Amino acid sequence: MLKKVFGAESVYFERFSKTLRYTDESQLTWGLELMKGAKEEIEKGLLYKIERLITVDFFDSVIEQAEYLLKNAFKDVAAVLGRVVIENTLKDIAKRETFAVPEKIKLSELNQLLWKKSVYAKNVWRTIQAQIDLGNDAAHGRFDKYDEKSVGTMLTWIRETLLNL
């Protein structure tokens, strides 16, 4: 379990594996204390915080790629990448807030759900909805509904605001 949750390189897994080599009571007690510490980390959400940092870093890289594409006249692809980051970030926020989200939910409905659950204010909901609309236009081939400037604004907003919610 420790290997699966924390990874083979984690301190918890490495130290617990060492305790299994011994049969004396002090080593077994120490192994039990390691398990209690791991459980406490999970309960306090520390594992989620690490996962969130990695996710934000990854999505920041995606936004960086989208900005590069935008600068090279690929506004449509950049907008779609922005939408992907919005979708995954909203799903991550729902996970963090620990409420169930239907598997087949439209992005606009997820945004509405997060607002109704008071995860963020109405003005944030509206801004997110505007960015979803832009991303949907790109994803559905309505390329004349937006321009490079609006995609740039979207990408900046994602990096500076959404990834920090």
C-alpha cells in the first residue's frame, strides 16, 4: 500500500521495507508508527497538495505551449489547449472540495455546480464561463467568434487566476 500511494522512492516505503527485515518488537513498533504517519498525511490532505503542485506545474507548461502556438499564428489550437486546462482544473477543484461530480457532465454544468456549492463567487463563475465559451468555440470550429487577443487574455487569465484557485 505504501508503495502504491507514496511511490517506491518515498521515505515511507523505503523505511517500512527495512523494518520488515527484522522480527524484534521495536522494529515492528517503528513500522507501525510509520504507517500511522502515512495515514495522518493522507487524512490531512498533504498528498493532495503535492499532487496539486505537480498538476499546476504541468498545466503551466501546457499554457506555455499554447502561448508559443498563439505567437506563431495558431490561435485555434492555443484556445483548445486553454479549454483543456480549464476543464481539468475545474475537475481538480471539484475533487479537492470532495463532492461527487457526474462522469458525463458538461464543462458549463461543472462550472455552475462549483458556483452553486459556493466554491467561488458569481463574478468568478462568469469569467470562467466566458473562457469556457471561447474554448468551446475553438473546439467546435467557430474560429471567427474570437481573435488572437482574446485567446491571449484567456491564457493569461488561466495562468494568473484559474491555476491559483
